[in-house]
Amino acid sequence: MTWGTELWDQFENLDKHTQWGIDFLERYAKFVKERVEIEQTYAKQLRNLVKKYCPKRSKDDEPRFTSCLSFYSILNELNDYAGQREVVAEEMGHKVYGELMRYSQDLKSERKHHLQEGRKAQQYLDQCWKQMDNSKKKFERECKEAEKSQISYDRLDNDINATKSEVEKAKSQLYLRTHSADESKNEYAAQLQNFNGEQWKHFNVAIPQIFKNLQDMDERRTVKLGETYRSFAEVERRVLPIISKCLEGMVTAAKAVDERKDSAIVVESFKSGFEPPGDFPFEDYSQNLSRTGSDNTISTPKNEGVVKQDPKHSISKAAKNKLWLFGKKPKSPPSSPPSKPHLPDHAQTPKFSSDPIAFCLSEMRTAKPRMASFRGLKRGAPSLEDFSHLPPEQRRKRLQARIDELSKELQKEVDQRDALNKMKDVYEKNPQMGDPQSLQPKISETMCNMEKLRSEIHKNESWLSEVEGKVSSRGDRRPSADVNHHAPHGRESPEGSYTDAPSQEHRSPPHQPDPRQVHQPDEFDDEFDDDDPLPVIGHCKALYSFDGQNEGTLLMKEDEVLYVIEEDKGDGWTRARKQGGEEGYVPTSYLDITMEKNSKGAVTYI
């Protein structure tokens, strides 16, 4: 069923129909465009959502709970899902919307061409019809004129009064009119035959062909719409496997949540390693009362576990301080100034015969104990190098992490040394490739770094062995023979304290923790402890000895390191505290003072 035969007389309706078809195609293209915009907006909002809830800190600082890790996995899968929505939008924009708009322009041009051909054929047929109609009208007029001439000739021919000339004239006129009528008849017949032929060609050849072209165009438009409908669905179907994987990844992340593992991580993260407090001894305050032999009161031998306590502190308060972990610990009794640390035999710096190594060792002896170049000593690390301010279990993990990191650095230096030695051997065998002596400074530097790293590893391993109980047991803590302990008053750690390397000839003042770490008041302080020690605001080194014989003064020796707890108020005296807990005033001019950065008046007095 074709338009050319069935709709030969519906040119105007076909014109309207083809125009509607193109308008519908463009309407569908507009629909696809809006869908593309929705997909783009959806993908953008998903990415913004993922970015909003993604951790802004490094992965090392993030908690390792399975619930957190699963949530971050879900965020990653959702980000991939947003990427697939962007793919859908992009392919719909190019393969559907863009193709439809280009095809619409082609359809408009083709439709215009076919309609112009139809109009031209119709105009030519109308022109033929007009020529035929004019010849017909002329033939009609000539026939009427010939009839009039025939009537006039017959009237004159029957009139006896008419002259011969009049009759001849009427006869001649009749002949002319008859001849003109015959010519008009022939012309009309020819025009009629021509029109009929053109009309047959118009309705049987030209118009059917034009309408067939319009039909083909409209059918191709319909086919194109069907293809774009399928492409519209296929674009999303192609990404469904990836989207399914994203959703499966979310389900897998959800299944990975393990409450037991999270609980174990909490234990591992916050376990202090302290032993629970033991039983409290009975404190008998009735020893000085006179008793009779028949008294049934409880008595405790003088030499068996009697602990004298300051009457200022009640038993309940002391018990609270020991039982409640957030309470303040009792002040340690004053002790004698710490003696100069003794370097054990096994901690002696090894000696080498080569000059570069000797140079490196001398550099190590004069270097400061802190090596800021090591990656293990990152910014934000604890202020105490041996992490003695941390609980035992946390301290052990931090030390182990530092040892692992220093071991990696050492392995890198060993690999670099081996590579340099190989290169040096190549240069020695082939002098034209390079000078072997040019590599000696780099080799010496590498070996120096190796010795520094080994020293640091040995020092951290000593601290680690101390924490693990290899040096001293947990119940009885005494100063280690390998290290010199420095513990600020009020922040003593049962697992050790800050240590300076004894092999270093240049003794720098021990680095103090942040005063906020030394004393952090909390809501329990006021309830359990009314006598808070002054916070440490800096440290100082004694330039000269001071006897401290007057009341309120403090005895100090030359080169002794003290903690500054109160600045000089202008009277020439500075209040300081020894590492054992003794406090007093010393002359400011005898000190080399270094204030903490976060305390007021960070200046140096000499």
C-alpha cells in the first residue's frame, strides 16, 4: 500500500503529516536532551556527596574499624556508579541526541525538495489545463460566430430584395467563420489531447513517485526513531554490568562488617598494659593508744605493711586516686639529682679502621639525638622520643612501628651502598667510564647514614625490650643500665621515660612534652586532687653550680638540666624543678633557659 496510488489527491495532508513527523522527532530529541541533563546532574550530585563524606585526613589517621572501611568502600563504589551515570549521559548525548538533531536537519532538507517537486508538477498540470481551457473557449467562440454567419447568409440568400454583393459578402463571411471554427476545433483537440496526457503522467507517474519518496522518508524517520529508542535503552544496558558490580561491591562491603574484629581493634587501640591495682593495706591510726591485753581490736605489727600517710589526705581520696585511672597520681618523693649517665659496653659505638667511617662516627657523636630527616619521625609525633608518655601497650606499638620504618630506611641505604660499590668496581675495571674516587664521598655518606640508622634502631629496640619486660619486670621498675631516664613530675610512666643517647658527647636539654600534655585538667581533677603541680613551661641548663643553702632555693650542679615552672619576675630568681620532683628558686644568671614554643615569653637568658 503506497501513498502514490492510495493518496494521489492528499498532497496537502501529506505535507502536514510529514511536518508533524519531523516535529515529533525533534520533540523526542528534546526529551533525550533533558534526560542527559538529569543524568549529568545526578552524577555530579553523587560525586559531591562522595566528596563530602570522604575522609579529609590521610588513611593512616583514619580508624581501622571494619564498619568505617566498609563505608569508605561503599563511597568508592558509589563514585564508580556516578562515573557510569556520566558515561550514560555522554553516550546519550552523542549517540542519541546528536544523531537525532543531525537526522532532523537532513529530513527537513529532503522533505522540502520533494514538496517542491510536487508543487512544480502541479503547476505544470495547471498550466496545461489553462491552455486547453483557453483553446476550448476560443473554439466555442468561433463556433458561435460561425453560427451567426450561417444565419445571416441564410437570411440574405432567401431575401429577394438582397443584392448579389450582399449575398456574396455574407457567404464569404460564413466561409471565414467556418474556417476559423475548424482551426479552433483542431487546436482545442490538440490541447485537450496534450492535457489528458500530462494529467495521466501527473497522477500516474510524477505524483506517485513524489509521494513514494515522501513515504520512504517518513518510514525512514520511523525506523530512525525505533533505532534511537533502542539506543536509548542500550546505552544504559551496557553499563548495567558495571553498575551491578558496584552494587555487589557495596553488598560485599556490608558483609565485611565484623563486630568482633572492631571490638578487637578497640582493645588493641586503647589497651594500656597497666596491671589492675592491688589490695590496699590496713592503715592503723590507733597504734599510739594504750591497749589492754583483753582488747579485741585489730592491731597491725609495726613492721608489717604499715603505711604512713599525710593527714592532709584522707584514705578515701588516696583510694580514689589509685582506683580511678583519670585521677592524679601521688607526687613522687624527692630524690637525689640524677648522676651522669654511664654508657654500657654493648652500647659503645663500633670502631672501623677506614677514615670515612671514622669520620661518620665522629659526626654521630656530635649529632643531636633527634634525626628530623628520618621519615619515621613524622610531624605530629609525641614530644618524648621514647614515647614514655604513652601507656605500655601503645608505647610498644609506636616503637615497633618506628623500628619497622627505620629498618626500611636502612635497607634502602644498604641497597644504595651495594649499587655504588658495583658502580665503583665497574669504574675500576673500565677507567674510561668514570673515576672511581668520585663515588667515594657518596659511599661514605651512605655508610654514615647506615650507622646512624643502626644506632637509632638499636636505641628503639632497647626501649622496646624494656617495654616487653626483657630489661625489667612490670612490677618492679628501676632505672635501666642502658639508658638514662628523664620523667617530668606528675607524668611518670610505668614503662620507662625519655632517653638521650649516652654515646653523644654534646648533651642537649631533654625535649619536654607540651604543657597541655603534662597537665590536662579534666572534670575529675577537682574532685580527687586539690594540690596540682605547676605546669612545665620550659627547661634550662645550669651554667654554674649553686649550693642552695637558703630556704626556698634549690641545689643544682653544673650542666644539670632542670624544668622551668615559673619565670623570672624581675628579682633575678627563676623557679625550677628537678627531675626527681624537688622545686625551688635558682639564680636566673646561672641558667641557660629555653622556653616552650607554646608558652608565653619564649626567650633565652644567659
